[in-house]
Amino acid sequence: MSNPNINPKLKAEADAMIARGRTLVEQGRLPEATDLLNQAVKRYWAAGDFYSAAAQTGNYGWLLRRLGRADLARPYLEHAAQIFDDIGLADFAERHRFAANDVASVLEPDFLASLPPAVRGALERGDGAGLQAALDALPIAEQQLIFEQLSAAGVVSDVSEEQAEAAVQQFEPLLQAIATVARGDDSERADVEQALEDLERKGWQIRQPVLKIWQGARNRGALTAQLDPSDAALVARILAILD
């Protein structure tokens, strides 16, 4: 169930800004996306939804990491950690603070200078496709070493296919319930929404894609574009159920 102390109108406005911001990020329009994020966070605060203010700030940091912009991610992760501390969610604060510090260490100038030029250039440009191409061109041993270092900072994902499949199996009942709501049966929607909020607090990022699916979206590429492999696998499974 939703928190009755949260202003639903302001929260809806903030949610819409976050969704628009994700689209802008996909288009490479980071300054505009950042401006929308800042506006959304202010609305979350005004709405009394302090958890979303923290979570969406952190989500933007995680998103920047996945896009190869770990340097830009650090302040958002640190800010999210501070908000989580302020609202008494110490575990979430620690997770975000650790991620922020990890980003700082792996992207120190000496480390960047030690990278092959193509890898370093892709990181500095925030070019995810270019980074993958640069890694693929390296000798296997060097590729593995650099991949492990970048993976530790969240710049690249090391989630295996087996882990993604395990996540799907773990959440299959919830995914079935999500699909049921998408087909028009709202009898369990409140429980599903609560479950999605709980998962988001634990770091899973499928709530926004699910809301889009409930609104009729079915384009797998668009729905999973900014998700890590495990989250993307969950969304793909929902779409498969609905197919």
C-alpha cells in the first residue's frame, strides 16, 4: 500500500520527470536529464516521498556507471547515501557510499593513464559501445584484468547468464502476477506494487519498466535499455509471459 502522507500529485509529476530523464539519457542528452532529475528530487521532497528522493538520486548514479560515466556517478551516489542516512536506512546508505568510493579509486588519474588508449578514450567519452569494442580488441589476459577492474567499479557488468536465469526463477510468481495486472486484472495490484517498491529498496530496478508495461509498452529494447542483465532478464520474462 502507498504511504498516505505522500502527496500523490507531486509524486506523479516527479515520476514522470524521471521517466523523461531516462529517455534523455538514452539519447545522450545528459545535461537535460540531470536538470530533470534535480527537479524531480525537489518534488519528491515536497511530496514527502523521501525514499524516492534518495532512490532516484542513487539510480541516476548507477545509470551513469552503467553508461561508462563512473566519474559523473560519484556525487549522485554520495548524495543518495546521505539522504538514506537521513531517513534511517543505513544499509542502503552504506551500499551507495561504498559504490561512490569504489568509483573514485578505480578511476584515479594513474589508473586511467595505465589503460590502453582506446579503452581510456571510450571511458572519457562515456562511449559504452566503444568501450566494449576496445576491450574485445585486447589480448585475452589483458582484457580479463581490465574487465575485472572496471567491473569492480560498476563500469561494466559481470552478471552471468546463469545469475540472470536464477533471478527469473526466484521471482517467477511475482512476474506472473505482474503479467496478470498487465492483462487488466487489478485484484492483486496493490500487493504487486508493494513488492516492487520493496525490490527497488534492495537495488532492483524493474518498477519503472513494469509501470510502462502496465501502460501498454511492449518494446523489449526500450524497456531494458538501461537495465543490468538481471533486471533486463526479469523484464524480458514478463514480456514473454504476455506474448
